Amino acid sequence: MSIPRPTDAELEILTVLWSRGPATVRAVHETITGRRPAQYTTVLKQLQIMDEKGLVKRDESERAHVYTAAQPREATQAQLAGDLLARGFAGSATSLLLGALSAKKPSKKELAELRKFLDDYEGRR
């Protein structure tokens, strides 16, 4: 079973879980409201939906349920990048990378990481 692509709201919650680790609804809600207004019940409902979709896992062993991301950040990012590559760039990794680089100027550190990744990638071929 493949996990569905997260919506923007779901991705916001996943980002909280990846940063904090396992968290209660209250902890996720507090983190989100530190950035923008959000209703507790909305965050709760979103987490319940995400559990049904397989995006998060719920531990019901304690009174307050604890949620964790079902997939690591890297797996979700790869899924999102693959989807964007197919839908927005006709499968061209070059176009995707050039589009990303033209949208936001990368730091010297990011460029060094890209160079290292490309060198390592070529070495595996």
C-alpha cells in the first residue's frame, strides 16, 4: 500500500512531528499556533484523518494519544519531489533542479552539498 501525498496542512503537521518527534495533539497544536492561529479541534481532526490515511501512527497506550510520522522526512520529500518532477517538469530532473535553483539562490553550503551529491552519484554509476 502506498502512502498518499500529504496536503499542505498535513505536511505542516508532519514537519512538526519530524522536528519534535512523537507528540500529543496538544503539543502539535501549540507548535502550530506559535506560527499561526489554529483551532485545537482542527489539529485533532487532521491528525485523525492522517492516521486513517497512514501518514501518522497513533499510540493509544496512554490517556493522551501520541502521534508519530509514519515515514521519515526523507521518504516523504522524495515522494513529493517525484510527484513534482512528473507533474511539473515532464520527468526532467535537470528542469526541476534548474527551476529550484532559479527560485531561491542557494547558499555556498547548499551548493557544496549539491556538488558532493552529484560527485557521489556519478561515482556509483
